[in-house]
Amino acid sequence: MEKLQQAATLFLFLSLISFLANLSTAAAATSRAVFVFGDSTVDVGNNNFLPSDAPKANFPPYGVDYPRRIPTGRFGNGFLGVDFIAMAAGLRRSPPPFLSLSNAVEGRRGVNFASAGCGVFDTTGTDVVTMTQQIKDFSTFAGNLTVAKGARSAAVFLSKSLFYVSVGSNDLFAFSTVLIPGNSTQKDEIVAAVLRQFAEQLRSLYQLGARKFAVPGTGQLGCIPGVRRRVPGGACSPDLNDLSLRYKTATRALLEQLAMELEGFRYSFTDFFEIGSQIQSDPQKYGFTELAVACCGSGRLNAEGPCAPNATYCDDRRQHFFWDAIHPTQAVYWLGSQLSLYGPRQFAYPVNIHSLLKS
Ligand SMILES: *[C@@H]1O[C@H](CO)[C@@H](O)[C@H](O)[C@H]1NC(C)=O
Ligand SMILES: *[C@@H]1O[C@H](CO)[C@@H](O)[C@H](O)[C@H]1NC(C)=O
Ligand SMILES: *[C@@H]1O[C@H](CO)[C@@H](O)[C@H](O)[C@H]1NC(C)=O
């Protein structure tokens, strides 16, 4: 069993290496635009342009591992998964924040509409760009594109582009305060309510021309330091993890259903719950030694006080799962992005993003 597992891991890593070696040639073939929607897991700086009440990460030590240590507004120590995915798709740089654009030409290889703190519901998160508004912004962009390129050419362009949509965690966090321990009926009602709204948003993007969707499922939300610090012994919250598990299973089912319902709708679902479970069960295998304590912050699990300019942060960031009380490190984003791009069906379903881009 042990041997088999080692062989499987070795195979996975060898596959990754050979894929990475092929990347420069593959990139040209899969070169596309990438459009990004969602929350802090993919916000590359839109919130920098919002009023001061919006969640912000444009100060040190955020970005300490980003080129030239720039705090870009990304909620992490360096790049996010979507940055690695954009590069693998053949883009020279991650799609720029929509709110930074002065004209539509700057967005010709894609645009990032995401806003930290948002959820699928407009009421999740205050002073953020809601998903409703993000889709409106994209609609404006698509309208301008149609004027510039003509309807037919704009439609072809959008149909080949990647739509990366990462949202839902903040809605589940909002509901977590009312969770009745062990009540699975209630959890299924929450999941259904969130996904009904999310389904409408995916349909809206489809109506506006999107065809290739990459949807990362929510991870084990019960294991973030901000939650664990309140659980006796610092354990993961079983109820929040159960909610996350139900949510990700239902998200995958929703995507399957949309693919049957909408002609030309293709998708790649990344199972971050499964990726998280694998890392939890054997952290060393993936190079992690600290899964519970945030790298940056203060107090219990470094998750009581915020990651702020006066907070301390760790040196061994490569070995930490979490950067702050909520968000993973660049190391986790890198691993997750490689598994979503090139991984097997266990992690990337029914195809990985690399295959989705080629299709
Ligand atoms: C797109 O078109 C709208 C009018 O529909 C205009 O107000 C806006 O400035 C344009 N945006 C860009 C980025 O070109
Ligand atoms: C569980 O949740 C459902 C739906 O919210 C509710 O109707 C039911 O009373 C709850 N059961 C318990 C034992 O709390
Ligand atoms: C950082 O500063 C804030 C307010 O200025 C203060 O409340 C907080 O305790 C400080 N944190 C640390 C870790 O010193």
C-alpha cells in the first residue's frame, strides 16, 4: 500500500515535471484570454480602488514573496493560483484588475473583476464589488468588445477564453454562524440556496458568451485558523467541514447539470476540498509542516489579530498552509494551480484546465 502510494506520488510529480517542461510549447497553443470573477481567492487588486471600509491587502507584509515585495492587494504572501493559471494559459501577466483599466484595449488578454469579501449573494460582504456588479462590468466589457471587433469575432473570442469563477466561501462563512451542530437538513438547505444563486450567475455569464468555465470548489473551511482558534484544542470545525463537503459535491453536480442543459458549456472543477484533505492526511509529502498556525497575525494560532503592518510573520512560508487567518500561502496556491491545470480526475473533474483550454 505504502509502496503503491509512493509510486503514485512519484508518477504525479514526474507528470507535473514533464508537463512543466512542455509548458513553453503548450503555452503558445493554448494562448487565450482569461476572465476572472469572485472573492479574495482571486482578487488581484480591485479592492485597492474601493473605499476604506472594503477588505484590503495593499500593505506589507502582504506580498512579501511577490516580485519586488509589492503589496498588490492580493490576500497572500505572493502569487495567487489564478496568476499561475494565467501564465500557463500563455499570458505574460495575470489579467489586470477591472477597476485599474482606463480603456478596453488593456483588457484584450482578459480582465479580473474579482473583489475580496464578496459572495454569490449581494448581501454577503459590505463595500465590495458584488457578483451581480462583476457580471455587469463584464457585460459592459463584452459590449465594448462587440463594438470594436464585430459580433461574430467577439463571440468566437469569448468562446475560446477561460472564465475562472471562485466564489462561495464567504456565503458559507456567513451561514456558519447559524449552523445547528449535526443538522444535515439545514446544511443541505444552505447549500441549495447558495447554489441556486450561483447557477443563475453562471447562466448569465454563458448568455454573455462564456463557454469554458474553471470553477474551484471551496476547500475545508472548518480548517482555517480563524475558525480553528475558536474550537477547543484548535481542531477543525466538523460542522463547517461537513458544510464545505456538501457544498463542493453539490457544486460539481450543478456543473454537470449545466453542461447538459447549455449547449457548448464546458468546465473544469477543481476539488480543493480533496486537495486539502490529501495535504491534511500527509503534510510532509507535500512539503508542509504547519497546517494550523497562520504565518502572519497575532494571538492564538496567529489568527486573533489581523495580518497588519505591525504583525509578525514567519520565515518558513513555504512550509505553512496558511498565510493569514483565512488565506493560504503561495505554496498552497502553486500546488493547487498545478493540480487544477494538470492533475488527474481526483482533483480536476471531468478534465483539468489544461485539457479544457485545448478543447
Ligand atoms: C465601454 O463602453 C461604455 C459605454 O457602453 C463606456 O462608458 C466605457 O467607457 C467603455 N469602457 C471601456 C473600458 O472602454
Ligand atoms: C434541522 O434543520 C431543519 C431545517 O432548517 C429544521 O426544520 C429542523 O427543526 C432542525 N432540526 C433540529 C433537531 O434542530
Ligand atoms: C497593531 O496595532 C493595532 C492598532 O494600531 C493594535 O490594536 C494591535 O494590538 C497591534 N498589534 C500588534 C501585534 O502589536
